[in-house]
Amino acid sequence: MKSWLHSLLLGGLLALGSVTAQATIEAYEFDDKATEERFQQLTEELRCPKCQNNNIADSNSPIASDLRREVYRMLNQGASDDEVIDFMVTRYGEFVLYRPRVTEMTWILWYGPFVLLGIGALAVLLISRRRRQSTAEGPKVGLDAAERERLNQLLEQDKKR
């Protein structure tokens, strides 16, 4: 009975070990170093559609694995980087790119921060210029002749009461 229990326990541990050992590490063989570098660059530039915050090189999701295989297949068939990227964008949309292309739809994404920075710099310049002008003129001290006359009239009226 005791040996049967040990056998069952040992079998369970071996089964558990085989489950965790099923995680595979993808190893791709390339014809040359340049193709391997292109593969690394492309997989780092393409975003995983499932993870959304990882590139396909770092993601463990099944779809990222499929995308890596597809990139590998296309590079081995002689596709250019632009062709690979165009294929991925056609299939998964612009979201798959970490650096979206400059188009009508992404113009504000690319140039909006610079426009806002320019508006902010212009506002700071105008505010500082107004402050400089107001301090250069200085506060008005004293009264002119018409104001002095009006003040004297008001004071005389107040004395009469």
C-alpha cells in the first residue's frame, strides 16, 4: 500500500513537471545575421493585439507567437520590412504599430503636442510683456488738476453739512 502511494505521488509530480515543461522557447534559424536583426527589430516594433502594452517579441500570448511565426515566414520568403508591416496593419489595424504612421488621422497625435507647446510659449510671452509694461509705467501717483479740483469741491460740500 505504501509503495502504491509513493508511485502515485511520484507519477503526479512527474505529470506536473511535464505540464510546466510544455512552455516552448521559439528558436528561429536565419540564413544570415541581417535577416535575424530585421526579425528582432520588426517583432519589437509590432504591438501584441491581445496584450496591448507588449510588443510581440516580449508577449507570451498565442497570437503573439502566431505573429512572430508570420514575420519569420515572410522574411524567409524575401518580404521587405514595409511589406511585413503593411500586412500586419492590413490584418490588425494601425493599433499594431507602436509608432503610428503620419496620416490625416494621426496628424494631431504627432504634431498636437508641439502646437500646444507653441501656444503655451506664446501665452507666457504675452503675459510677461504685459507685466513688464505695467511695471515700467509704474503706479499713478498724485492727482492731475481736474481731479484735484473735483476733490476740493467734494470736501467743501462735506464741510457745509
